Amino acid sequence: MINGSDEGRFLDTVRGQAKNFASTMSLSASSNHKVIIIDEADNTTHDVQLLLRSNIEAFHKNCRFIFTCNYKNKIIEPLHSRCSVVEFSIKGKEKAEIQVSFFERIVGILEKEGCDADKKVLLKLINKHFPDWRRTLNELQRYSVSGRIDSAILADFSDVKVEDLIKSLKTKDYPTVRKWVNANMDNDSAVLLRRIYDGLTVSLGGPSIAAAVLIIAKYQYQMAFVADQEINLLACLTEIMVECEFK
């Protein structure tokens, strides 16, 4: 097992650890092959993926490779062609059943912890973050400090005033843009960029819309590996402020 967000980002890991494991015979005579699982493979570098391409072919008789990822578009096409792509999507009746099961689970947790909760709000929260149960539990943990879960927990992004940001970008008011970023970093960066994009599409004209799309895409990609998300978002907005013309 190799963590693609950690040691899996380094070429030496693939050259050494993975290659040595894949090239040796199994100690069990009944085993047909070994298996290397690279978790979060979408966070590995381009060079690592290129090296894995050749390893899959070199050791195909002795070893199998499994890649798990959230964004399959970050996996290079040569690896796609060498693997069977299995998507774990949840739809329709199965989705409803899982939501009900999780709802019953969190109701039990909240009752055990002595935290009062509006069940209609819990249902909306589950639907909002499905299937990210980790995010749902984190939000409940954060709001449970007050002793009650109410509709305030659903207001995370309702307070994100993109219109105010667009005005500051238009007037090239960098200090205000910086304050906006600082005030909204409690929200998910990916969702913030999406809301900013939606706001810009009605505020930009001509080639500036295309320029903004390219800028946002670049910084959205960088979110996967930058250390400071606040600086990354601020850099994105600064480039938009400099490069784009507003109506």
C-alpha cells in the first residue's frame, strides 16, 4: 500500500519500494500474483505516473496495480488504457437508503451526547454534503458546542458575498480583496472558486471570461498540493484583477 499524497509523490518510492516488491516472487506458492495499491493516486506527480506506466507492463505477470482516486481526470491517459476503470457512484434508491441509515446513526450519536437537534435540519445537512460523511460529522461537531443543532449549520455559504468581492476586483481594491479572502477561508476553497466563477461570468466581457476560466482552473489544480490555501486563493484573485476587464 502506497499513499499517493505522501511517499507516492516521489520517484524513488516507485523505483525502489514498488519496483522491488513487484519484481520478487511471492512467498506463498498458492498466490498467483502480488498487488500494489496506490491510494489517492490523483495526487501523484506526472513523472511518477509515467514511471508506473512502464512498471505495469514490466511486471504484469507477477503483480497487479490498483489506483484509487477522487478525480480520475488527474490520472494520465496511458494509465487509463492499462486499467479497468470502476466508478463507485451512488444513485436513486440506494442513495436514499444510505442517507436514511446515516441519519439514524447521527441521531443516535447526538442523543447519546445530549445534544438537541432539529431533525429536518439534519436531513438537509446530509443531503447537502452527501456522500461526504466526514464533512457532515465535522460540521455537527463544530456546531454541537452550543448544545443545539439548528438551521444556522446550513448557513456556511449563504454568507459568502461574492458580489462584494466582484466590486473590489473591478476597482482593483487589493486590501479589500485580501480582507474578503481572510474572512471566507473557513469555507471550502473549491466551492469558493466555483462561486467566484459564477459571479464573474456575468461581470466580465469578451476574452476576459476565457482568461478567468484559465486562471481559475490553474489555481484549482494547485489546490491539491499547495501548503497555504489562503495564499493560493489570493494569488488567483490578484491575477484575475490584473488580467481581466470588467463591465
